[in-house]
Amino acid sequence: MPTGSPRVVAFGDVHAPIYVNYLSSSLAKLQPDAKLVLVAGDVVAKGEWRMCRQVSELIEKFLPGAIVVGVFGNEDYEEARGRIREECSGFMWLEDEAVEVDVYGLRVRIVGSTGVLDEPTPWQKRNVPGIVDTYRRRLERLGELLDKKSGDLTILLTHYPPRCRTLMGEDERFWRQMSSEGLAELVKKKGVDVVVHGHLHRSTVHRDYIGSTPVYNVALPATKNVTVIELRRQGLLQFL
């Protein structure tokens, strides 16, 4: 890969400290010129917010000066997120929000969210009051954010995936509790250039399409490496 090529580095599900070695070894192989890093949630294991510093320091070491945009996953517990923001203060954290960044002469709009599930997990049903309404409102909010067109490219960054073939390898009985058909419909309708998600540890298909939109599962337990994506004005394509 030539130095200075316009690229995005993406990963999720470090569950620090559990999969930090995957992150460290794969970042060490990269040229240190990536300008944008996308983090697809579950940065730490079970709310251990102090571990976020390991992830931040690795990015600073191997990709100095990169813009880092992240979303929270289900193990980045709600009560820990304020401390995670403090430990990884150099990240732009998005919670059902959008940000625009300039990289390689392109204006890139990133819409970021934990994401939604078609059916809450049994734990969520027991422990998170109003979770069905939360997912419904979040899906509406993401639709509103994706309606606002600006910049050259739009990236949807989530932890939970839209329903697509990146779920292959996971138990199909639980797909509704791991992904969202509604989010897949938004991707089809809203002109998203690329989707980046995590969460799927057992995925055997790490790239799929929803319509013409490429979708990447970047969960480190599945990929064992960070995912590198080339930025182009007509869309985003992964380096193979």
C-alpha cells in the first residue's frame, strides 16, 4: 500500500484487555499514515473503563495524528461511558449523533450509534426499562441523521449490525437479538456510502452489501486484524 494513500482503519470489540494483542499486532503492521480511525464499540470488557487507555495509547503510537471516531457497545456500560470519554479523550464519541471530518481533501460525514436490535436480548428485557421504545426512537433518530446530506461521503458507524450476511457464522436463532432489519432498510433508502459495525464475534463473512452499500464487520474476535478501507469519492472499498 503506498504511503499517503487515502484510507480508513476500522476495528471493534477490543474488549480491552482481552483482544488488545490483536489490535497491537495488526496496527504494528500498518504504515503510520492513516488519517481516520473508526471504532465500532465494545472498547472495554464489562465496563472496565480504565482499559480504554490501552486502546488509545496504541492508536497514538502506531497512527499518530489520526482522527478517531468511536461509538459505544453493549459492554461499554452506560455508567462507565463518562469515564471512558475521559480516558479516551482524544476520541470523538458519537451517541446517535453525526460529525463531519476533513480527510485527504474529502468531507466525510459519520453517523454514529450503538445501533438497534429487532428484539432486545433477555437480559435487556429484564434490566433495561423501555428498551423497545429506546430502539424505536433510535432508529427514527438515525433516519433523521441520514436524511441530512452533506459532504462527499456518508459512513454509518454502529456497534450492532444491520441485517445482512455478516451474521453468517452466528446462531441464526438469535439474529433478531443481534441485528436489525429496520437498520438495513434505512441503509437501502438513505444513500449511505458504507456501513462499519462490530458485535459479531463468530462472523465468517466480514464484508457484505446492502443494495450497493458495502457493509463491514470489524469485530476483532472475528477478523483477528484491523480492517483497512480505501477512501474514494465514489464510495469506500476495502483493501484486500
